[in-house]
Amino acid sequence: MPRPQVVNITPLLQILQQEAKLIEKLLELSEAQSAAVIEQDIEHLQALIAEQETVVLQCRGLERERISAARAMAWAVQLPPSSGLLQIIGALPSGQKLPLARVRHHLLQLQQQLAQAQNRNRTLIENALHITKFHINLLTATALQTPAYGSNLTRIVNPAFYIDSHA
């Protein structure tokens, strides 16, 4: 069977453009999360995480559609159904390669930006955790330290306050 002259790229192109919009939304949410972590706005951070989970679910649904559309396009250009987007683009007629290649390039850039934003958020949260642990250790050590000034050192003095270890 000869290779078709024109392949309908519109369904796959539209799905990829929708994925790009969702990834842009995830990137926007990740940047807002960075600001919320820095400002220590836990309520806003929780709302952003809930919204992010919703967008991720939308991405997963769209991913199934993308796989289906890519398989159909692979079949149309006589490639195995498991072919990747780069292989499909390579098999398309010259005039149809550019729109898909542009969207693919844009998606790759967005994914890289999203990975950087998520790494930044992970670092911010890890730093906040280390600072919190430091303060807890400092408070615990201070609370359990016996006072050495103006007291009788021969008797046991109870700490000035107690920390509930069951809390």
C-alpha cells in the first residue's frame, strides 16, 4: 500500500495543544506553590495542590486520547502502533511535519520548565522541613535543660515546661 499523500493531523494536533495548555496550567500552579511555600501560606498551598491534582487527572485523560490518536496516525502512515511522535512526524508528508514538530518542541520545553519548577518547590519544602526540625530540636533541648543559674545544683529540678511526646 503506498504512503498516503495527506494525513489528517488535526485530531492529534488538537490533543497536543490541549496537553500544552494543561502543562502551562501546571507550571502556573507550581510557580504559585513556590510563592505560597516562601510566604508560609499553608492554606493557599493546600488549595493549589488540590487544583494541581485536578489538572493532573485531566492530563491523564487527555493522555489516553493522545495515545489513541497517535496510534491511528501511525497506522495511517504505515508505522507500528507503538511508534513515538517523532517517528510519526518523520513519516508524514513534508507539508504536515511542521505543525506537529512545533507543538512537540513546545511540549518538551514546557515539561522542562515544569520539572525545574517542581525541583525548586521540592528544595523549598526540604529547606523548610530542615528549619522546622532544627527549631523543634532547639526547643526540645532548651526545655529539657536544667537551669544552672540561681538554683541548688544538688537537687533535681523539673524542666520549666513539658513537651507531650504523644502529640
